[in-house]
Amino acid sequence: MLLEEMLQHNVQFMEKGTHTSGRGKDFPNKNAVILTCMEIQLDELLPKALGLNSGDVQFIRNAGAILTEPDDSVMRSLLIAVYELRADEIFVIGHHDCWLNGFRPEGILERMKVQGITEEEMSKFSDKSNLADWLRGFDQAKEGIKTSVQNIENHPLMPEDTPVHGLLINTDSGKLDIVVNGY
Ligand SMILES: [Zn+2]
């Protein structure tokens, strides 16, 4: 079991005593926050390709770096980063081969039914928004990034002078392309 593996590792980690507290370093060195995809290929690639070290920026990650709703928890995190954690600019970074590219939610809806989620529970949840639309991805990675950038820029609570950039990275080559230059 993964949990047991983690707990066992943690015992060894504590015995080594190599960890020093990071307290007092609460703000990112480069005063920026990055919203990116939860894709695992980006874990190693993104800091390397962008020249970022640990502690340079804050990362917020979700499926596809998608931000659609003004009351989305990602938006809440961005506002906290800007107002509380000294982030002066925002980067939305997607990747060309994103799993959310052209993603259709029908498969998830089917699997929910197999797991015993009833139609009633689904419709109760989607009182607020259509469940399928809510789960849907984007038709083109570029458009997905543009939409997220626009939704952040146009948010009524976001300061107007906060640049919001949109970028796409190629996970094969590591090349970064600008979709929106926020300056
Ligand atoms: Zn992705």
C-alpha cells in the first residue's frame, strides 16, 4: 500500500535528520505564480525549461491549466497569491500534447455510473452547471490557454496592472511558445 510505503519512508527520512525548516521564506523569489497542468511530464521539465529553482515561483496545478468559473478555487488561489504572497505576475502554461486537448467527458460519465453514481446525484450536482460541460476539455491547447488568461484578466477582483501571460510548452523538445504576452 502506498500510504504504508510513504509512512515507512518518512520514518527513515526523520532518522536521517537532513531536513531543515523552510519557515520565514514565505514569498516566491521571483514574485510570480504559475498555473499549469497536472501532467507528470511537467514536474521535471517545467522548472528546467524555464530556469526556475525551488522557491522561485508558486505553482498551482489542475487538469489542463483550465480556469472557467470566476469562483473557481484556482481563481481564489491566484487572488491569494497576488494580494497576500507578493505575486506581481501570472503565467498560465499549457502543453501541446495535453490530455485535455479534445477531451470528451462521456467516458467519465459512464464510469461514474459503473461506480454507482445515480442519475439523480449527477443532476443534483449539475444544478449549477451542466456536468458534461464542466468536465469537458478544450478543442485546441492554444484556445484553452487563451480562455484561462482572459478569465483571469477579466476577473473583477484582479488588479488591472497584473500581467497575465499565456504560454505553451512542447513536452518533446522543451520549447516554449508565447500565446499571450501580458505586458
Ligand atoms: Zn495537460
